[in-house]
Amino acid sequence: MAWTYSQPVKIIFGNNKIESLHEIFTELGLKNGLLVSDPIFVQNNVADKIIDHSKGLLVKVFSDIVPNPTVDNVDACAKLIKENNLEFVVALGGGSSLDCAKAAASVCVTEDSIVPYHNGEKKFPENHLPLIAMPTTAGTGSEVTPVAVLSNPYIGKKAPLASDNFYPLCAIVDPVLTTTTPNFVTASTGLDVLAHALEGFWSIHHQPICDAVAQHSTKLVFKYLLRSYKDPNDIEAKEKMCEASLMAGLAFGLPKTTGPHACSFPLTNLYHLPHGEACAFTLDYFARINAEAENGRLNNFAKEIGFEDAYAMADEIANLKKALNVKTTLSNAGIKDEDIENIAKLSMHPNMLNNPVTMDQESLIKMYESLR
């Protein structure tokens, strides 16, 4: 096996690290920055605390972001950066604020909208503003990946956009920031962690370092996600889920995601399932499909983390989804039988090509029919 590994993001991990923002920014030579924040953190004054801890190095706030950030959100953010000659960007929040900030920090050095980049018509120039990622959910792993997922409501498109520009200069992971996360968000984002770890492992582009962190992350999710969901003040569970999220980001960043993520896009676009819940919707099914692929790699993986085999692990994923009160059937997701063929067609996203077992529209129809 030949492989390469690269991870350019400096990672600072620990409880209450936000109190050291001024020192961190100064050490990195940053000043005159923009805080890109989920709206809730402006409303509950967490954004104010971040600005206070920066001691004057963050001078503007942008929070006009919807849960699935749009091209308009990115363009508005980039406009604010240009109008105020801002020099770096800090993203505070879940995947939405990080995705918006990543794209804005690159497109702001051009005269363009983000649209032609999202459409694949243009490639970003190499220069971009430095980005600091501060996740508030244990979920996307976006703080260590070069990917942003954006929506264009004008053409009904939600799709990932990848660029090396999107790697943050630094990720500051403070588990204390996740203690205010609502339970349903903890559930959805935690399942996203599990999907990232497992898909990174079974992707056809897997490699040893990513395999190792995928295994570490998966074990943590099975041990700590339900605890984190049940008790927002369980700081050990919150810390371990932040660790799992970060490791899962490292696990899938290079191998890329596979079938469950490919299927998640129509489930979110058409039926508005939150991203992590949408990924988990088919995750246990794909664990069974992929169990014997590549001489049973996934079976061996499952045994190494304490399961009898991949099928037993898939059963536990299904049990975990039920315990977290997420949608598990077509009927409770609002999907009708007559929709199945269209969903299967839309699930043939390029990420499906990374799955170790080849899937086509017919096999996807069979899968969705089993989820009635």
C-alpha cells in the first residue's frame, strides 16, 4: 500500500482555552479580526465573551448565518471583510459558521461571488485570510478539514466545496463551549462523528494513520455519546466527544466520506433532516453492506473495538439511534414510498464512489425499501 498523510492545522485542545485567546492570537501574529458566529452565541452573549478574551484583536462580528449556510451568507460575510479591511477570521459555532467562514476567508480576496466556486467553474487563488476554528459542537470535525458544505437555494443545490485554503491556521477546541448544546443537536452531531469515523475507515482511499484515529474515535462515540446526550453537564463526556469529533475529522479528511454521506444530501435537501441525523439514517445499513469488503476489514475493526463482528456493531448503531430519539424509518422521516426511486437517484452523489461495495440505483432502492 502506498499512501501520504498531511495535516497542516495547529490544534489547541482543553477546557477553558478560550480564556487564552489574546495570547494565542498574538503568538500567531493576528490582529484586526472578524468573529463569524452562529446567531445563538450572539444572543446568549458567548460571542461577547470571545471578543472580550481577544482583548481588542476581534473588531467585528458576523452572524447572519442559517443552519445550512447559503451562498448569500458567504457573500455577505466576504463583503463585510472587504469593507472593513479585516485581516483574519475566527469561526465560532457548529459546521454552519465554520463552513461560511472558510468560504468567506477565501472569496473575500477576489471580486467574485462564491457561486462560481461552488459550481466548480472557478478555483480559488492561493492567497486567503488566516482562519481560526472554534467548534461549539462535537460533530463535524470541520476544524481540521479542507471542506465546506454550502447551499444554493436558487438552484436547489447543497454540496461540499473543498480547497486547501479551507484548512484553518489553528483549531481551538474547548469542550466547555459544547455544554450549552441542545440535546437534539448533541445527538445529531454525535452521530455525524460516528459516520465520519466509520466512513473514513471503510473508504476505498483508507490509509493507516486515518484508520488508527477512526478506531479511536469510534470507541469514544460508543462510550460517551449517550452520556453526553443525557447530561449536558457531564464534562468528561463532553471532552471525550470533542476528542472523538476532532479525531473523526482527521479520519475522513483524506479518505473522504462514502455511502451514508452521499445519501444524506437528498435527505437533508428534500426532507430537512439535520446533517448528522441524515448521515446516520443509513449508517448501520452500510455497516452491514461493507462488513465483508476488502477481506473483512470492517469485521476486524469491529472486533478490535469490542464487538463480535461488523453486524453486531451495526446493531449497536441502530440501538444508539433509537436511544438518541432520531428518525430511523422512512415513515417517521416523512418519506413516501413513491419518493424512493427519486431519493435513490439523488443519492448517487460522487461520494458513493468511495464506498468499498459498489452501489447503484437499484441497490439503493432496495436499501430504502428496507427502511420503511
